[in-house]
Amino acid sequence: APGGYVSLTDLLADAVPLLARVARRMVATIDVPSELAKNARTDSVSGVRLLCLRTLLREYSSHARVVNPLVRDAAGDEDAEVRLEAATALGPEGVTVLQALVADASVEDDLSARAAQALGNQMPVEVARATLRQELTARSSLHRMATARACAVALGLRGEPQDEDLLVGALADGRDEALRLAAARALGAMGSVKAIPSLAELSGSGNGDL
């Protein structure tokens, strides 16, 4: 600088390129997938664990050495949504976890219904039957309406005659119109004669979804 004076601006201008090089080296040495996996396992906040798991599945799925063991561990996480995310990613290996999420009455309706949808035709008829019966016998409003609907759909796909009375009961339940519609469709697919009076009632009510 002129007159031998060095300003703070001059010092910063000289330091910026050096700092940039240091930052690049630091980033290059960080193993991002491993750090995410560590947080997905150990963070005390379930939302953080879920976010780290989703980021790994979305951005680093090719890092099988890190991702695969984590997903298996996450399937046993204490948080239901983390378990759901992991079990869905595991495919056939995660079926038992999804089944448990559907059957567990303490799991939030949205999560257990998503688990049921992820199972699709792999939903065991015993789980669908027991879960629907459990929700129909709830004392007040249905505890897990979306899950009950998913179970009714699953039973309709199986078409087992022994489930006809259970579905007729769901059709007659007045607490949730969407459940009644799901039961009506299931019974219609089964060709149920017992459902005709209730189906006629719903049809006569002007419901265009039948």
C-alpha cells in the first residue's frame, strides 16, 4: 500500500482467496453421507432423524455401504414416521414393520394408513380384519378412520366370504361416510347379497361415488 500503510480492506482482500481454499479443502474432507447417517441414528429429535434419512435416500442412495445399514436400523426407530420411511424404502424386507404399524392402535391414523397403502396387496387379511374390527368397536368416533378405510379396501380385494358381515357392519356405521363408501365398494366387488339394502340406501341418498 502507498506510504507503507496496510488497511483492513487490503488484509481481507488477501485473506479471501486463502479462506476459500481452506473451505474447499474442509468440505472435501467431510464425508456427508456418513455424517447424515450418524445424525439419523443419534439425534434426539425425531424430525431431524427423519430429515437425515430422507436426504440420504434421495441424494445418496448410491452409497449402499452407508445407506443400507442405516435404513435397517431406522426400521427399528422409536418414532413411527421414521420406521414408516425406512420400511417403505426396504421393500419386501420392510413388510413386517409396515404390518406392525397398521396393527398398532397407538400409531397416528395418517401414518398407519400410509403403511397400509404401502403394503398394498401384501396386507395380511388377518391384520386388515382385526384392525377394522378394532376401529368399528371404538366407543366414540372412529380412532383411525383412514386406516379403517384402507383395511376395508384390502378385505374387498381379498373377497373372502367370512369378511362379509364385518364389511356390512362398516357399511352400517354412521360415523364416517368415507368408510361406508369403502365398505360398499368392497362388498360390491365381492358380489354380496347382504349389502343390497345398505347399498340401495347409499345410492338413494344421491351419493355419486358408488
